[in-house]
Amino acid sequence: MDVPSLHKQHAKKSAVVLIVTCSTSKAKQKEQGLTVEDPSGDQIEKLVKQAGHLVSGRVLIRDGVSTLRATVRKALKSTGDAIIITGGTGIAPSDVTVEAIAPIIEKEMPGFGELFRKISYDKIGSAAMMSRALAGVVKGKAIFCLPGSPDGVTTAIRELILPELGHVLSIARQSKV
């Protein structure tokens, strides 16, 4: 049996996940007391639960470096295992998820973004190059920064995150030798 298969065999089977949606327009709607549609957050929750993981909560925040960092830092103090952020990974001036999260990450997983863009390229073509999807670990917890599109979220969750989440957590939580 290969090493990744051995690691997966002993990996955590159920993780606790916080879902964060970064969208100034949706946050404004919520602040005005309006009903907010969050198809990407809904899709993350559905897929994560279907895979046997638990969702500790969902947070809807405005795009903003300080707001996002504060939300993630608070989540890192909780007992959860992973944070999945949707929105703000593009190249628009308001897309600041990467700028907010990259400095917090202790160990980046560059392969996540590379594979996400490759899979996306196969599905949508050259527009995939505008995605700045990011993943890494902090204090033994996984953080995934995904696009705001439901299709992008579905791709990342089904093809990358769910197959490896337990494995990522088991490696990230190994004690130093």
C-alpha cells in the first residue's frame, strides 16, 4: 500500500467545518433585513454534510481584509477542523480573500490552486487563469479559499477537498519529531 493510502486509512473520517461567504452585496442585503441567496455557501454545506462532515456554522461577511482576518482568527480559536471560504478569489479590486488569508497561513498547499485551475481549465477554458484559489494550514486546521461561483465551489469540494480533507488534517496535526 502506498504512503498516501496509509495516511488516508488512519485519517479523521469526519471533520467540523466553518463556511464563510465573502460578499459585500449579500452582506448589505442581510444588514437591510432582506432574504439573502447564497448558492455557493448552500452547495458547500450540502456537499460537506453528504460526505459525513459537520458544519459548525455559516458566516456571511463583507469583502475586506480586516473583516476576513478577524473572522478566520476567531474560527482558528474554535474546536473546528477546517474553514472553507467562498468569494473574493478573483482579480477584481474588491477581491481580497487571498490578501487577507495568505499572511495567516503557516503552510501553503500550492498544489490545491494549481489543480483547481487545471480542472477548471478543462471545464471552462482559459478564464480559469483568473482564479486565485488558495489553501493551506494554520495551527493544524485547514483553510480553503474558493471562488464565489457555485460551479467553482462544486469542483473544488468534490474533486479536491472531500477526497483529501482527512488526509490534510492528519498530516497537519502530526507532532514535530
